[in-house]
Amino acid sequence: MKTAISIPDTLFESADALADRLGMSRSHLYASAVAEYVAKHLEAKVTDRLNSVYADQSSRLELDVLEAQRRIIKGAEW
């Protein structure tokens, strides 16, 4: 689909130079950038939903699990 957008001249020039440096068309650069931006916000939406689902759940570990983790970490080589 074709579309027209308005962006500042400096951003256009930077994007044009980047597309040239990466050996891709301007259209491909813009499509890739928008796809990445959309994916980032979809991930944030999923994180927000998970946070709301688990908001009333305790994140505290049982004492025996905590002690087991401490023993394992203490014995691990760093």
C-alpha cells in the first residue's frame, strides 16, 4: 500500500542515508522501522496484560526454595 507521510527534513535525510548505507530501499527501511515499532508496542501490551493478571499474586519464594537457591549460587563458579 502506498501512503504519504510528513517528517522533518533532518529525519528524512538521516533515514535516506541509512537506507543507502544498508543497501535497502527507503520503502523497505520505513516498513521495517514501523514493523519493529509495532512489535515493540505489542510486546508491551502483552507485558501489561501479564502484569495485570499476576498483580495480586505474591512473588515471594518459599523459604526452602530460597535457601536452595542460596546454596546453589554460593557453590557456583563465577
